[in-house]
Amino acid sequence: ALFHHIEHCTSPIISNSKSFGFARHFFCEHYLLGWNMEKVLLKSTKEIEVRFNELDPLGIVWHGNYLKYFEIGREDFGVKHGICYTDLKREGIATPVVSVQCDYKSYVTYGERLLIETRFIDNPAAKIILEYTVFRSENKEIVAEGRTVQVFTDIEGNLLLILPEYIAGWKRKWGLLD
């Protein structure tokens, strides 16, 4: 499943190549999937409605609430893919957010319905990278995009530099780790 897109790459540049296998792999890995070698493998989508208490004095969603929307997406992703906060806590693992990025594209007002798409970005490090796109439900216009990075600690807050076994098992379950 991991290399499904690479195996089915149909670019005319690649299809006509003499060294089809290598070229297909290189083109799809570096051009279609990005130079950073991170791959989107799992995602979830959650619909919400903008509440009155999320607005600023101008009647638009206050910028800080987009981080709450990201958290709603994170929790939804965890529940749908079997890696929710209660499971992690039971295993003695905490996942503090150490980095947040949010790019605002358009304003949102009271009562609008939004879709929060959360994508897991696989990586070899002992961290969780999630990317988010917040869309208007009615027309799929992007209103915000962002990314969070979470590290693993034990319950006492000690940083875990090696992927916890519970997370390694979760990655194996989804075909992300041998």
C-alpha cells in the first residue's frame, strides 16, 4: 500500500523512460511526493459548526481557535485510527505538541460548517507529524492550513528518543513499519 502511487505512476515522462523502474521511483518519490521524503498515509475528516463563542469582536473566528480546530482533528484522527490520547496514557505515553504552524487563507463567520482534514505524515523519528486543512463544507474553499509536531514522553515528562513500542506496533498495524 505504501508504494501504490509509485507503482501506478502514469506520467508520460516516466512511461517513456528506458530505465522505467528507477525513473518512476525517483520521479514519484521526489516530485509527486515531495523532496522531504515524508508521505501522507492516513487521514480523517471531521465536520464542525462555528459557534458564537469562537468569534472575535469583528464577528469572525478568532485566529487562536484554529489551533482548537486542529486539536479536534487530532482527536478525531486518533479515534478513527486507533491511537487516541486515552490509549497513549494507558500505555504510559504523553505526546506534547512542540511545534505548531497555521496559515490563514480566509475568514470564517458564525454558523458556517467546516471540514477539518487531518493527515498523518510518516517519518522515521520518534515524533508525530500531522497536517491539517480546514475547508468550508459548502464549497471546499480552504480557510486554513497547518501542521503540528508532537514528541513522545513518559507520564513524568521525560523525553523518549526512541519510538515507543506501542507506537511501533501501531505503525506496523498500518503497514508503516516492518
